[in-house]
Amino acid sequence: MLRALGNGVLYGVFADVLFIVAAAVGTLFLVLSDGRRALEERSLQLEQLTHQLLRAQEDERRRIARELHDQAGQVLTAVKIELDLEGRREASEMVGQALAQVRDLSNLLRPSVLDLGLVPALRGLVEDFGRRTRVDAALEIDEPLAPFGPELEVALFRVVQEALTNVARHAAAGRVDVRVGVENGSVRLAVEDDGRGFAGEPTPHLGLLGIRERVTALGGALAIESAPGQGFRLEATIPTGAVA
Ligand SMILES: Nc1ncnc2c1ncn2[C@@H]1O[C@H](COP(=O)(O)OP(=O)(O)OP(=O)(O)O)[C@@H](O)[C@H]1O
Ligand SMILES: [Mg+2]
């Protein structure tokens, strides 16, 4: 009878331990799934915030560009005409230089070249880069490239702009190739140089972070390949129907 009692106590303890373990596992599971849900929510919020930020940045750039063009540009043009009429050549040339800088700045802020379409805008960007840097820059486009939405066009333009700036700043390259094509409902953009490359994963600063954000905000993917002495290759694939 004593043994039976002993066994009963043992079973009781075992049941208690089992209950405690089950409760602990259950709580842990709840905490983990709550944490995961909260994390998912946070990353969604972060994505939306980044998207809004990029849009606000583009809007702000457009506004400043327009003001620069309409205000400073107009005034400088008027002053230049006055100076020309008065025959003050030296002063007129200086104002002319300031005017050119305002135009460059305004263009940098808002890619007004995009008004002419993505293809001529990219052509201008790549040709201009080749002239300014003496890097052999080539652009290959699978035409006809259907017009995309403005957000996608601005994103593609900005990605090429930043990638080329990086080539000039970091690559010490002799050649850079920019390729754009459409495949299976996605536009594929690659920028590849033959420069010094990079060992491991480059630490992204604002430039690469901005590229990644623009691409992912439109539902696309970004891949970077590089090795020391093997150049640097950046490839973005973005769905053409993407409406962010
Ligand atoms: N074409 C390239 N060749 C070699 N290294 C590169 C190239 N592009 C980027 N990198 C490396 O990746 C790093 C991150 O690039 P990222 O554009 O994010 O920053 P950054 O150019 O240094 O500064 P910024 O934020 O002003 O663009 C660079 O500092 C550089 O080391
Ligand atoms: Mg950069």
C-alpha cells in the first residue's frame, strides 16, 4: 500500500512538472510569435516610411529645382542681358558661369531630361559621364523600351546616376557598361565596371542604401557582385507594372 502511495506521489510530481513545462513552452511560443508579429509590423512600417521619405525627397528636389530655375535663373538671365547691352563682357561671362551652375544644379535635383523619355535621359547621363571622367562608358538598351511609370523611370535614372558616381569615386575603372532590358515583365538594369572591385560585402553608405531602397520600394531586387581586381557589378530587377 505504501508503495502504491509512493507511486501516486511520483505520478503527481511528474504531472506537475509536465504541466509546468507545457505552460512554459506555451508562454515561450506566445512570446516568440508575438515578437515575430511585432517585428513584421515594424519592418512593414519601416518600408512604408522609407517609401514616403523617398517620395518626399523627390518632391522637395523638384520644388527646389523649379525655384532655382524660375527665380535665380530668370534674374541671372536678366542681369546678363543688361551687362551684354552695356558691353561689360567680363562681368557678363561671370554671370554666364553662375547661370550654367544654376542650370546644372537644377538638373541634378530634378532629372528634367526625363521629360524627353528614359532612353535619351540615360543616353545623356552615360555620354556626359564618359566625357567628364574619361572612363569608356557604354549604354546598351533593348529597344523599344516601353514607357514606364514616372516612379520607375526616376528610380532607374537615379540608380544609374549613383552607380556611375561610385565608378568615378571608387573604381579606378577603364570601362563601364550600363545595360537595360525587359524580361518576363521586369526591367533589368546592370551597371558593371572593370575597376579595382571590392573584397567581401561593401559597407553601404547613403548611395547604395538609397539604391536598395528605391529598388525594393518598387518590389524589385538588387544584387551586387564584386571581388578585388575583378570590377564591380550591380544588377537591379524591378517589375515593370510596379505601382508603389
Ligand atoms: N564601382 C565600385 N567599385 C569599387 N567599390 C565600390 C564601387 N561602388 C561602391 N563601392 C564601395 O561601396 C561603398 C559603398 O558605396 P556607397 O555609394 O553606398 O557609398 P559612398 O559612395 O562611399 O558614399 P555616398 O553615400 O556619398 O554615395 C563605397 O564606399 C566603396 O567602398
Ligand atoms: Mg556612392
